[in-house]
Amino acid sequence: MEDEDDLSVWNEFINNEFKVENKDTFINDNYLNKSSREESFKKKKGLPPPGTLTKKIVKKLATKKIETSATLDLHGLNIEDAKVSFLSFLDTCWKYKYSYVLIITGKGKGILKNAFIEWLKEDEIFPLIIGYSIAHRLQGGDGAFVLHLRKR
């Protein structure tokens, strides 16, 4: 009996052509259209790709002699959602003029970690970043990154 009810509901759904609204469209369009970042990137053309942070700076960040301004945890997200979250986070950090931020990708199979490293090399992202490094073991070690952001 339940199967017949399910089938009738499904057929009614298909026949009436219900429009399903994608609630994530606003977020994706907002952060992937690059509108706010494009202007800043045009000003920063010709910048070198981000380098690696020195061990001395990473140690100062771990011992809190230099504070990280914000942290983003990407655990449990797929690559597309993680990138949207990262771009949103990067926009916010750049807006508030943060210098150092911590991004947690997790260790796992390394899929998100490798994707994150590739994102840092993209033309729309690297002009905002001076350098990056794997975080100190006190901050997450191989499953986290510290980014040094450029000033506006």
C-alpha cells in the first residue's frame, strides 16, 4: 500500500511540474562571481604566487606570539562546498584586514588538502596571499594550513 502511495505522490509531483528552488544559488553566485575580489585582483596583477612561511613564523603562531585572527574548519565538506566556504572566508578576512588565518582541512585521504593547495595557485586567490605553510603540530599539523594575507 505504501508503494502505491509513494508512486502516486511521485507521479503527481512530475505531472504538476513543481519548481524546486535551490536555496544555495544565492550563496554560490555571490561568492563565485568574484565581483568584490575582481577589483582587488586587477590592482594586484604581476604579484608572485604565495611562498612558504618560515619555520620561525610558524612557531610564533603556534606559541601565540603572533595571533591568528580567524579559523576556518572544512572538515566534512565536499570540494565544491569547501571552496565556496573558503572564498567566503577569504573575502571576510580580507575585508577585516586580518593578517594570519588558520584553515583546517583535516588529514583523511588528502583530497581536500591537495585541492586547497591548488586553490592557492588560482589567479583569483593568490594575489590575496603572501605565504602559507602547514600548521604547527599544536595547531593541527598536517591537517591544517596557516595563511599570511596581503594588506588591502
